[in-house]
Amino acid sequence: MFEHIREQWAAYPALVAKFALTTGEESTMEMARGMLANWDVRRD
């Protein structure tokens, strides 16, 4: 289950980045970059 959550957590920023490329909105791309920079899900 943990791996599935991790995959979904990583996929969302990639979808946001794809949307930003489609629309050309730099602010959306910056948001996606920030999400990707902090995407790791910790195991506590």
C-alpha cells in the first residue's frame, strides 16, 4: 500500500507540469517544480 501512495504522490506534480506545458503558464510550472522538489513520502 505504501508504494501505491508514493506513486500517486509523485504522479500528481508530473500531471501539473504537463498542464503547465500545455497552457504555457509559468506560475503553474513553478508550482509543479516546487512539488517535485519535495515529493518524497517518508516512512515513519
